[in-house]
Amino acid sequence: MAHTLHFALGEMKQPTGRKPRFKINDNVRIVGPTVSERTHDTGTVTEVVGIGAGADTILRYRVTFPDGTNGTFFGFELELIPS
């Protein structure tokens, strides 16, 4: 049975034992083929979503863009923008 875990803004818990690559409020750049489909290629991580359980959990990151739109990405589709 698959489990879905949501970590909302300011609520970074790690029940899966897996450390997220990005944290809430991290500024990130979208990299790879999906970037050509977007007006903006940078945004802010607003949610971390874990699908699965334990070591099999897959983390995805919801990113909100400056125009208010958002998208959900795998970690390999994002890179951290240094502050």
C-alpha cells in the first residue's frame, strides 16, 4: 500500500527517515526539459510531498513561481540557487 506524505510550509518532519534534497523556502531553478514549458525557471519550494513508505519513499517538490503558478518536480529537475 502506498502512502502519501505532505510537508507544508514550516512543517518539515521526516517520518520516512529520508532527508529531502530541498527545504521549504529554498529558492530553486528548474532544469531539464520541463523548463522550456514555463515562463519562469526559478521559484520557491513551498511543499515537499513523499509518496511511498520507508526507504522506498519518492520525494517531489512543489515550487511556486513569481507569477503565482506552481508545479511539482523531482529533485533531479531542480537546482538550489545560493542565497
